[in-house]
Amino acid sequence: MSNPMPRTQWNRRSLPMVTVVPYVLLAIPTGVTVAIRRSNGDSFAIDLALCALTAAWMLWMFTLHPAWRERPRVMGLFVSVLIVLMAILVIRDPWFGLFTPAGYFYSFRFFSWPSELAAISGVAIVAGTAQAADVPKTNVFGVLGYLAVLAVNIIPMCGLAWLGQKGEEHDELREQALAEVSEANLRLEASLAENAGLQQQLLTQAREAGVADERQRMAREIHDTLAQGLTGIITQLQAAEQFADDPALWRRHVQAATGLARESLSEARRSVHALRPEPLEAARLSEALADVAERWSALHGIAVQVTTTGTARSMPPEADVALLRTAQEALANVAKHARATNVGLTLSYMENEVALDVRDDGRGFEPDRFGDGGGRPGVGDDGPRRPDAGAPGGGFGLVAMRQRIESLSGTLQVESEPGAGTAISACIPAAPAGVGA
């Protein structure tokens, strides 16, 4: 016999049936038996004694000791003895067959599959014996009739027990499936939380890398422009001191120093502006690009056409900044080296990415020859030279522009050839729906 605990909910609903109804079922045949025997003048002392013993057995083993109901062995003894008492009462008087439902209640209550079949079969045999009391058992037909009555009692009740077992198995499988689904949901939530943490970590690393790249860019910018400009100013002023007695040469060196100072001031202002993209504070990226292009065109006297295609949408702040600064650096390189007469800026909002194209009709260069060391090569009085971030005169370069775009999982492409102008294309993945500044 196994633990009957899987039937706890059914037991709570059926508790009155196993605490009150058995006494009622015992009292009814007891009263009938006493009435019949008294009317016939027969003694009913033994019947009363058996009924009292049965009631006392239920009272002691079940009613007065609720804790014993959770002890399978004790309840097995209780039901077994009760079936024996039922059998004795039924043999003495078939009226006590009315008491046999109590045996079914206890059997279903305290036994689980498959041990409950034995208890249920025992109660069914007692019930069948009571029902077949008038069937003669002295011949084959009488015995077969008796066995048929027993089968009619045993088979349906055992079938009911089997159905109950299948229902319990179904409930257990359902609870197991629900537990597995709950566990899977917990694992999924943990995975999502872990992925979110990793994504945040990657974003932090990318942001830190962008900050480091920007610091490197500013270091190169200061070295390549301000430091060299100040060096040139000092050189020109020292030369002017040597020609203090020659007004013409003195004036030429002072004018050269003044020109270098103006250029250095312009570069300083441009560098400070690059640190804080003010146009983005009060305008969208397309408007900010138009403003930057207009001011650049007025400063350098080069025509700039700005075009926006696609449906404009919000982008993460770092994406707007990257594209704006890429445009600024590309325009700065055009002013320094390209000798262009027309420049075109195109901002394209596509389904999966946002692209910025900067084209000029300048003299161009050979990208393979100059690599990414410093962007658009400068051409001085001594002919073309390869810029280098660590060499005097080196420019900002394509390397830093590429690093800024690639830090946002974007790409930077350069197409150019001598005499055919230059095209720079920066593409950044589009922000997901609902993401942006």
C-alpha cells in the first residue's frame, strides 16, 4: 500500500462521507435487524454487539485519532478489520449490505493504486454476498449466479478505481508540465537578464572606446595644427628679430607670423567646436548638417549642396554626433587639400541604416598609396606626401574617422583617384523602433 497523499483535495471534499455517513449506514441496518428479530421473537444481542464493536472500531481508529489517517499501515489495518466485520454482519443478516458503501469510502480514501484494488474487491465481495443472499448455492447454476453478482460488483468498482488512477496520472503530468514550463520561463528570464547585462557591458565598452578614440583624435589635432602653428610663429618672430634693421624683411616675417597665428586660431576654434557639437542641441541631424555646411561654405567660398533622402527619424545621440563630426572632418580636409569648387553632402535614411556621403570635385588622391594613416593627403610645395599622425604636418586622417564610425558598428568607405575628386561614405545601422534621442 502506498501513501494516499495525492488525493488530498478529493479527501477534503469527501471528509463528511468518511466521518458521518458510515455511522448512519451502520445505524439503518442495525435498526432494521433489531426490529425484525424482535418481531420474530429472536435474540438480537449478538447483532447489537457486532454493530457496537464495528462502531467502536471506526470511532477509535478513525474519528478519535485524526493523525492516524495519514499513517498508511494503521489505516490498512483499520479497513481490513472493518471488511471482516462487514462480512460477519452480512452473513448474519443481508440487511447489512447497506453498510458496505462505507467500506468503499474508506478504501478510496486510504488506499492508492494498485493496492486499493484489493480493498475495493474485498468490499465488493461482501456487497455481492449480501445481494446474492437469496441465490441458492447448492448447484452449479446457483454458484455461477453468485459469481456473476460478485463480478457485477467488483468490475465496475475496480474500473472506477482505474479511472481515478488515470485521472491522477493526468493531473500529475499536467503539474509536471506546468513546473517544467515555469522552470523554462525562469531560465529564459535569467538568460534575458544576462543578455541585457552583456549588451549593456558592450555598449559601455563601445562608449569608452569612442571616448578614447576622441581623445586620440584631439591629441593628433592639437599636435598637427596648434603645436606646429605655434612653432612656426616662434620661428618667424625669431627671424624678424634678426632683421630688425631691414624693415622689409622684418615686415615679411611679422606678416607670416600673423598669418600663422590666424590659422592656428581658426584651427583652435574648429577643434573646440568639434568637442561639443552645438548644432545638434537645437536641431535635427539634417538641419545641423545644413548649418555646418552653410557656415563652412561662407568661410571658404566653396559651394556646398546638402540633400536629405528618406524619412528622417531619431537616432541615438552618439550616432548623430559621429555623422556630424565625420561631415565636419571631411569638409575640413576638403578645405585643406582638395582645391574643390563644389561639395555635396547627402544624408540618406534607409530601412536598416543611415548613410552620410561627402563628395567633392577636387584633385583627389590614391587611397591605396596613402592608406588610412592620415586621411586626405596634403600636397605641399615639394609634391605629395603621406600624412602620418606622428609626423609634423600630419592631418586628422581617415583612421580616426573610421574608428569613430566602426565603434558604432558602422562602415566607412573612401573612393578617390587623382583628378577625379573624392567620395567618403559613412554608414551606421539604423536605431530600432522607439530608440533615439
